[in-house]
Amino acid sequence: MIFLLILGIIYQVNEREKIGLEEFLPFKFEKPVAMVENPLENGIFYIAEQIGRVKVVFKENGKWKVKNFLDIRDRVDFGGEKGLLGVAFSPNFKSNGRIYISYTSKHGYSIVSFFIVKDRKFSVGDKETTVLKVRQPPFPNHKGGDIKFGPDRFLYISLGDGGGAGDPLNTGQNPKDLLGSILRIDPESKLPYAIPKDNPFYDDVVCGANQSQEPLRGCAEVFAFGLRNTWRFSFDRKTGTLWAGDVGQNRWEEINIIEIGKNYGWRCYEGFELFDRNCGQINFVFPITVYKLYEQKDCAVIGGYVYRGEKIKSLHGKYLYGDWCSGKIRILDAEKYYKLKISDSSVLLESGLMISSFAEDESGEIYVLDHKSGKIYKITKTE
């Protein structure tokens, strides 16, 4: 039986639980793309707006309040897939107060930097400290931009192939370039950053600091490569597994599990299909599952999270992800991913949203950000 919501369709996971979306905050944000919760005090959330602002929301006398937290619109190049794209708290936030951001600058760079939250809540300092600066090609798309600290306490950064159809600069298959990769750095032990000693090209050129010097094998910052545009990724808080949604070119949207030193195939492969016939025999890692572009109004995968909350038992251990155009939210079993085949996942919700991102709070509950309306929703049981 199908149960209709004002927003989308309620999904019946089993005989007892029905899943839907409820409005989480009574505010609209301007093109929200990321949300994180204060790691020291539950119930304080920071929402990144693509235009170049971060807002903070909190409860006061039982009512939600919203304040401007950080405004860097004067330095953000906003438009298309560019803008303020990511936000993350330092794992040492209690002692150092750092909040990291990722954005595209008006001077043509992808920037990762941090500010100091002076009171660890609402007051951020004016000083911006740049950690990483990567030159971008003059295309409006494929900038990646997600940032997260992993369970190893290192900072992971996604960078798309730089844009243009078919990866014209071949950055995906070139680990000597920071684009088309997921990077891993340690900005907490030294400035601007150190290189984790088990990075695959640890002893090679640090490309972010030496952009005129070509590496022998690959940039020291590269953790994995062969990616087209990993717009959103996340870590399973139980297992530490790194899940990523990689946006496709013509036919396939990918869900990948990212592992150190692996090549995920772009531009040689899109999904399981050969894209560039000039590629040789290389040891690629293929997606754990894919779905087809445009078949059901789908157009761009939005990577999500493995549900580890306590409120929806039937979703525990399921990976939730979405699509920008169709608004579909799909699920797959994160603990049986090695058995998956093409499109071996279920549609959890027909949300009707323009999903830009998912978010996870400190207790493992999952939220959905709607780029079009500016609203934020929480995935909940409906009864």
C-alpha cells in the first residue's frame, strides 16, 4: 500500500515502519549545500549556502533561531557547480576552534581554508587561513568540493575532473594532477598541511605547495583517483568505510567505496562501460552499483550516508543516496555491498526535491537539503 505525503511518497520498509520526510527547520536558506552539527553541543547546526554564506541555527527558549555566522561572498565565485561547497569541523575543535570550508574563488582556484570559532558556538573570527589552493580550468562544472575528516583524523577533499565533457584535460587518469581525485592531508599537525605517511604517493611532490614541479608518479596528496565529479562522500560511522557518489557523463551514475591508492576508471570507464577506447589494460576498481541517467528523470547522483541512527530500526546499516533531478532517495544494504549488481537498490522515497546534499547529525540521524526551496528535511518514521 502507498501512503501519500505532502512531500513525496511514504516508503514502507516493513510491516511496522513507514518512512517519510518532515520539515526540520522553519527557515529557508539560499541554495543550501551542506549542514554540520556542532560537535561540542548538540542542537546547533551550521548550514552552508552555495552563494558564500554559512548560517547557524539553534534553539532559544524552545524556539529555533537563525543567525549569520560566516559571509565570504566577496571572495566566492558562485554559479553552476561553483560556490561555497563544503564545511567541516576540526576533530580537535574543542582545543583549536577550527571550522574548515571549501569553495571556488573569484581568482579561479578551489580553496580549502579555516576560521576560528572563538566561543565554539556563534562567533567566528575574521582571519582566514588557507590550507590548500588548487588551480581550476575555466569550466563552470566538476569542482567536487566536499570535505570531511575521516576516522583517522585526516582531512579528505573531493576534486572533480575540472569540467568539460569527457574530461578533455584527462585529469581523472593523471594522479600527477590533483583534479579528478580524492585527496587526504593532515592540516592539524602543521601548516599548511602534512602528508599522511601511508598515502600512495607519500614521498613524491606535494603538488599544492609546488605547482610548478611535476611529480614522478603522483601528487603526495592523492588518496584515490579516476573520479569524474565526486560531489558528496561520507564515512560510515560504524565501519569507517568511505562511500562516494560519482556523477556520470552520458549513461551511468556511480556509487563507489573509496579505498587508498585505487583508480576508479574515469575517463576510461563510465560505470561498467568502456568510455575511452584508447585506454590500455589498467587495474580499475568498478562501482559497487550504478543507475542509468535520464531513465527515470535521474541526472546526477548525490552521495549520502549509511544510517546509524537509533530512531528507524529498519534503515540501520542501509546506505541512503539521492538524485539531483528526480529527487529519488535510494537505499542499498551497506553490509552486503559486495553482492550488489547494476541498479540493485530500492527507491526509498520519491521526494520531489532538488536534492543538493544529505547531512548527518551527531546521533546518526539523516537530513535532506533541498537546493530549490531552501528547506531542510529530516528522514523519519511517519508512525
